[in-house]
Amino acid sequence: MDFSLTPEHDALRRRYRTFVDEQIIPLESDPANYDAHENIAPEALVTVQAKAKEAGLWAPQMPVERGGLGLNRQGMAACYEEMNRSIFGPVCFNCAAPDDGNMFILNRVAREDQKQKWLQPIIDGAVRSSFVMTEPAPGGGSDPGMIQTKAERRDNKWIVSGRKWFITGAGVASHFILIARTSDDSRKGLTAFLFHKDQPGWKITRRIPIMGPEEHGGHCEIEFDGLEISDNDRLMAVGDGLKLTQIRLGTARLTHCMRWLGLAKRSLEIAQSYISTREGFGVKLAERESVQLQVGAAAMEIEIGRLLTMRAAWTLDQGDKARKEVSMAKVHVADALHKAVDTAIQLNGARGYSKDTVLEWIYRYARQARLVDGASEVHKMVLNRFYAAEGADFWRWGV
């Protein structure tokens, strides 16, 4: 396992860092650049996305032939980390959830005609997208096997009924990937479908208020009442919905980690800048041992998270599902992000708790990290199952 970047990937990483420093981070200090939900305002986003395209930094995770840069997961890990040193960063390069995961799965499993219709507009930035899976109790959340939204086949169409919630980005999405139940089979009972926002038979019943800042389009509750989907817009085979979900979430969970590491590093950057100049009782904060211990511990947790993330990326690039590696990264990086920003706020004092820095934004955002794409407890259960099955081989070296 060699985690060294290729010269090309490292050069690209440096370009992302420079762009973020010069074009995106300065936007954070102007309230006019925020929308009502504390993300980058649409007008500012359009401007910076145009600059990103002009700089050749657009959609790096997508194939070159579709307008991307063709990065593998290791290259993505290095570049995504740089992007999210700004709270606005990933969406400026078309690397934000849920579009990021949706582009990945469509590129991986969709037919060529489906890619042209449903994928290419997302890559181009012409539309936003959403992944419609989770449901209110007693429906499916971390356990897709509990999904109750139904799709019933009638001739060459599927009729959808049911409810979904916490559907990220639904408020602004045009293209949707829906996971619905098509049979009672425990493994082959779910199927994936594609639908457009203008199709009748569904509606957003509310945009769910959340504690933290939101992605564009929020987290919505959706009701289906007779949505008709052509069988031509079915994604993969009937009964492959669970398989599609597992394929999508593996990389999607890891890209969360890649981005969160950027936020964690930015938190420590803000803290380091402050403690290097702030004095108390005749001594700079950075010179106090208690402060050094806090910063050193947070920096170490970030580095452990980077290694776990890069190992999982490397494992995925070898063609492995990397379920164990992704779960370990997901649990640790979520904790590392919280520790980093909590430490930074503590060291900045009242300044950190105020809106004079982006630390309070990151702090609220960080709390969801232990919940999204599988709660930390679920991933620990996954790791326990691996350990129970593998024993000492849980820690085997790759050969």
C-alpha cells in the first residue's frame, strides 16, 4: 500500500488549494454570499463555478470523455480534502453530496442512453439531483430492508406510492434516483428508478428544519401518490435496488470523509492563526503546554483519519468493496472533525462561538457527521461482524 500521490494528482491538489484560498474562502466573510439556509448564495455560486470550469477544475471524479478529470479514489481523496477547506468549496467544483454520489452510481451502472439523459446534465451543472431512499418510521433508514414505499408494475409502467424523508437536495433537484419496494423478497425486493421533478404524482410536503447549515435543496419530506415511471427509466434489473444502494454508498460515505477532513484542517488553521498571536497574562496561547496538547491531539486524529480514508480509497481502487475500511474511516473521521472544530472553538474563546469565524458553522455541520450515511453505531456493528467472522485476520496485511 503506497499512499504517495502521483505527480499529476499532487499538482492538481495544489491547484485546488490555490483556487480555494484565492476564490472561495474570501466569499465566506460577506453575508451577501450566503443564502437563507447558510450555504453559498446562487448568484455567487454561478460565478465561482464558471471560474472553476475555466480553471479546468470541474467534476474531477467523472470520466474525461464526459467532461471530468478522471480521478481515481486516491486522487479524489487528496483533492476533495483541499476543496472543503472552505465551507462553500465542494459544490463549486460539482463535488458536493448528493450529486457526487449520484453521478458516481449513474456512471457505474446506467445504460448509455440513461447516462446521456440523466447523468450528463448533472455533470454539466445544468441540473441538481437527489437520492430518495430514507423513510420515516417504521420505514427504512439505516436498514434498507425496512423500506415500505412501493412501486407496482402495470404493463410497461411502475406506479409509486409511499413517503420518504430527509431527502437531501430535493428542494432544488430535477433528477431523482428512487429506491422502492417491488416485492417481499428479503434480498431482491428493492428496485431503483429514475424520475424528473416535472412528473406528476409526487410532492414535497415540507423542508425539514435542521440544526446545522443545509446543502442546497435542504432535507425534504416527500409523498408519492401515483407517480408513474416508465420501465425504461428503471435503473439496473428488477430487484437490484439493494445492490445499487450498496455500490453507491461505499464511495459516497468515503467522499464525506474526504470532505470532512478539509473542514477539520480548516478548523485547526483558524485556531493556529489565533493562538499564534493572542496573548494572555504575558504569554502567547501557542506557548502554553495545555494549548499545545489540545492542538497536537486534534492534529493526530486528523492524520489518522487521512490514513484510514486513503487506505479505503486505495482498497476501492483495487476493485474491493472495502466495506470494513470505509466503515472505519466513516466512524473515525466523523469523530475527528468534531474534535478538531470543538478544540478550535475552545481555543478561540468567545470569538470561536461567534459568527466572526466559520467555526460555529462547521461545529453545527459536524454533528450530523455521526448520523449521515449510516450512524456510527451501525458502522461499528458492521466492524463487529467482520471481526466475528475473521478473528485475527481482521488485521491482516495485504499481500
